[in-house]
Amino acid sequence: MDNLEEYKRWISQPRKLVIVTHHTPDADALGSSLALAQYLKKKQHQVTVISPSVYPSFLEWMNDKREVLIYNDNTHDVCEQTLQDADMVFLLDFSTFDRLQNMRGIVERSPTKRFIIDHHQNPEINADFWLWDTQACSTSELVYSFIEMLDDNVLIDVAMGECIYAGIVTDTASFKRASTTKKSHLITAHLMDLGVCTNRVQRLIYDNFSEDRLHFIGHILKDKLHVLPEYHASYLVITSQELEQYKTQLGDTEGLVDYAMSVKDTVVAGIFIEKNDCVKVSLRSAGGFAVNTIARQYFNGGGHLNSAAGMVSIPIEQAEKTFLQVLDQHKEELQNLVLC
Ligand code: 5GP
Ligand code: MN
């Protein structure tokens, strides 16, 4: 971070701060926001966390104090007023306005100072302060580093540590993705020293499935998995009719793309989920095959080299066709991809 001293001076008096994360927050978005909020509160600042939408129920334990203000039509005015009254807004786990969806307008219009903490490529938002590192496995790791940079490690407690660990463990897919570093493990070790029970957090996140969700996954894996050995690719297609039939809840499709990625010899995986008149596309890859550029170019999204997503307003068959065409364009590269 370039202007750390300037930040230290600015924050040396009590401030009104707002933390905003991206739409449909995942464990990293919510975990990093809540960990930062708890830290800033310990430093005697007034803090409000705003999420542009609801989050999956398996993250409810993080927000047991009901601290997060969820943006919707009913809370529009209070969210706008909170932003107006703030001395600074922290933007966490995103750096392009499109990730805010309906809430974009009030954040974009707000003249309040901005501080971005993020690990995504191609940031598009202007800010007064930046803690931006695409090498970081998660924004939660960056929040930990931020507190460390300010010599405030002693303020990290178990509740904050659980939120940070949740972001690290989910954004690295349980320390599996190439984004996992020695630092991710060292931070986790320190959090364990503090008393964070990693098993508890993993169980809260991963062993929290409804019976309906398991039946849904069973159906999807049995009937909707396409494996294309000639492209070293695998993908899943889920229609809105299936989402309804299996009574799926928000978050029930999270992580499913990893099943496609786990097929032997797969180097690129996708999932296409039909939602109302849109299709959510998630892509994963191994090695140097960049899925964020594909998400940006064809699916109105972006993300990281090996993990990206987007949303398109086209029929699901069209999204699948586009993916197949992209695979064909990269056929040779995919066939020759050597993994370490
Ligand atoms: P997921 O497939 O888990 O929803 O998202 C994978 C990654 O893609 C996220 O960590 C995030 O970096 C990125 N991502 C997800 N949705 C969007 C989107 O709508 N726009 C952009 N630019 N990136 C996204
Ligand atoms: Mn993240």
C-alpha cells in the first residue's frame, strides 16, 4: 500500500465508515467485510456494512449480530443516506461498479472518499486508498495483512479470525487452487494459535447441506455433466426448471463447477445456470489457461486467471454454444496444456 502514512494520519480520529461488498456476497466478500468492520469498531470508529443483496444461509453464522444492512427497495434511502453521511467507504472484494448491480448508482454517485481492498484484476474504480494485490488468495487475506501493516495484530480475535479463515478457505477451495500460498497457510496457522477452530468453520460452510441440495447435486452429476476429453473440458448445465424442481435455495449451486473441474484430465470447467432471463456462467481452469479473459470477452464478467464468472442475457443453449465455440478456438492450447 503506497500511502499508508497518509491513511494512518486520516484515521487517527474517530470516523464514520461504510463497508460495501459485491452483489451475492460469498464467504470471502462477507468474511473480509465483517472482519474489517470488527477491527475498525475496536479502533472506535462508527461502521456500517452494506451488502447489495442477500447472502447464502450457510454464512448466517458470520453475521450473528445482524450487523449487515442488506440493500433492497425498502432500504434504498437508508443505504444512500448512510453513504452520504460517511467519511469514507471501503469497497471490499471487487473493483468494478458492475459487481454492485442495483446498488451501483448510489455508490458511484457518492462523493465520499474510497478505499479499495481487493485481489481481482482489471480494477475500474477510482479510489483515494488502495490495498490491491492480485497475488493474494482472498480479500480476507488482505484484511489480515492490512491489520498487520497497522501493527494491530493483537486486535484480531476469534470471531474476526473465523471470518478471515472462511474467506481464505473458500477462495482457495480448501487450499487447492493455484492461488494458495505459503502466506495463506501461515495466516491460518496464526489464526489457529489464536483459537480459531478451523474444523468448526469448515463444517459450518461445507457440512451444512439440506437433503434437497444433495438430491439436486445427485441429479446434476448424473444427468447434466458433459465431459469433452478432446478439449480436456467438462461442464454442467442447469435450467431454471431444475432449480425449481429440486427446491434449490440461494447458494445451492455454489461449488458445483468444482465437480466438473475434478473430472480426470480436465483443465477447463464451466457451469451454466439459467436464472429468470439471465444465465450465470462460472468458469474454472488449471495452469495458464486464462478463464477471466473468456468471462470478460463472452460472458460479461471477469475474475481471476483460474476462477471467473459472468452473467449474460441470452438463452442457456446460446451460452453453452458460445462456450463450445471458445473451446474449439483454443483446442490446440487445451490439448497441449502441461500441468505441473
Ligand atoms: P463464482 O464462479 O464463484 O461466482 O465466481 C468466480 C470468480 O469470478 C469470483 O471470485 C469473482 O472474482 C469473479 N466474478 C464472479 N461474478 C462476476 C461478475 O459478475 N463480474 C466479474 N467481473 N467478475 C465476477
Ligand atoms: Mn475474493
